[in-house]
Amino acid sequence: MSIGASAQTAKSVLDKAASTVTMKEGVKADFKMTGSMGSTSGSIIIKGKMFHATTPQASVWFDGKTQWTYMKDNDEVNISNPTEAQLQTINPYNFINLYKKGYKATLNSSGSSHVVHLTATSAERKIKELFITVDKKTYHPTQVKLLQGKKWTIFDITNLKKQSASDAQFRFNAKEFPHAEIIDLR
């Protein structure tokens, strides 16, 4: 096999994966998150840095700066301005911006997937390691596994497709939750 045109780098794989997720119109996907707190599944809509994730327990809106987290059990909304590490644990697609600086990347192959291993180059990084599995044909990310502290969180991602989304979909609408208690943590 020649090294020429077929050579892939970890960065080129992630660049292609990022382009499938950062479509201007927006994308939607289903996910299952498994970690030290158990597991949950849901769906996520992404447009640029904005996202809206829904699980049976909660809904999260992020408009690029402010995050609203609605907890169904206690009918309460927490408003915050999350850090990079906080965003990563909620939005599996945050790797799209994360891998570009502060991480060393290696590329491996596993069946029909590329597996990119990112290792933090600085002790200040809250996320020490990530494994991002990308389908070789579609370049859709199918799994993001990340290490914070000594705990792994795994996102399995399915049904990724383009979906038009208005900016309003990424902001909490109090009219839809008239009885929710709003707690501003900013």
C-alpha cells in the first residue's frame, strides 16, 4: 500500500468527523450515555456551538454561552455559564473544538471504524483522555469515551442526520414550563 493519497492522520479523521456534525443547518442524533452515575439515553440537536439534549430525566439547552438544565423530577431549571469540561460531559460533540489544541492524537483502526485517541498535553485539562470512534465510510462519530479524574463516560451515538434548527431551539422557553422553579447559578 502506498502512503500517498490514502494516508490518514488522526487530525484529518477528526476534521472530517467534525464537518459531518457542524453542518450550518444543524444535525440531530440519538445517544446512550454510560458512566459512574449509571446510564441514560436521549437525543441531541446541534448547530454550531449550540445544542439541545433531551433524556427521560432532563432537558438541556445551550445557546453558546448560557445553559439551562430542566430536571423533570423536581420541576426546576438551573441556569449557568458552563466551562469546557462541564460542556464535554453533557455534549459528546464538544470534541469537535477540543481536539484542535492541548491534545496529542493517535489514529488506530478497528473493523469499519477509525479510533482516535486524544491525550491531554497539559495537567490543567479536566479531560485527560478521549477515544473517538468514527465510521470509515460516513465519518460520523459513533462513540466518544472520555476520562475525567479517574472516571470514564461513554457516549454511543446513532442516527446522526442533518436537521434544520432555529436558534430559538437552543434557549429555554419559560412559557413551556410555567410551574418550574428557576435557579440562576451564574
